[in-house]
Amino acid sequence: MLQEDKQRSWVAEHLSEHTATALFDISQDAAAELDLEMLAFTEAVKRLSTGKPDALEAEEMLRFYVQRILDFLDDQALANFAHISEDQHDHLNQLVDMPLNERETTWLNEALAHYASKFGLPGIDGHSIDPKEEQR
């Protein structure tokens, strides 16, 4: 519970209060659903990280989870995210326990970089959120 309070404070301070509310002021059922999605994401990364970060299956998995994350972020959070310092990224990483080893984390970073270069990150890097565009 203490870690969740720290996470919420970080999100409110560095992204937006709206995003903090969307992520943390949710029902137990919604929180359980997010926990299940996080487990599925972690399992997918672990499974896919044995392959290439630019594989079609990796792109499709990331498309789903990037869109899911964007569902929680408002315009202020998107704008603020682009200006977060490396120190603050490191601090966030300490607050969020990702059960990935170094190889899996490296693969995920490479897969996200590939995804961003190929499709953009809708709402974050100036690309529109257009489902037809995402199907390319």
C-alpha cells in the first residue's frame, strides 16, 4: 500500500492528477483486471524476448499494450511524459517492480524502440490515434 501511495504521488506530480486518478482511484474489480493485464504483459515479454524485437507478434503485442496505456493518459500527461528527466525515469523504475531480468528488459526496450520508429507512439510523438493507421 505504501508503494502504491508513492506511485500515485509520482504520477500526479510528473504526469497529471487526472492520470493518477484514472490509474489509482478505481474499483477493486478494475484493479484486479489491470493486475491480470500486467501479468499477461510480463508473460508475453518473457516469451517473446527469446526472439527478435521487431517480430510481427512483438509488434502486435505492443500495439495492444501501448493503446491500453494511452487509455489512461490525458493530454497533460502525454506532454509531461516527453520532458521527464532520466533521473525521474530511474525513480519511476524503482517504484514499479517489473519482474523482468536484464535480457528481457533490454529486449523490451529494443522492441519499444522498433515499435516507436515504425508506428510512432500515438499521442506522444505527434502521431494521431487512428486505428486505420495502426493496422499498417
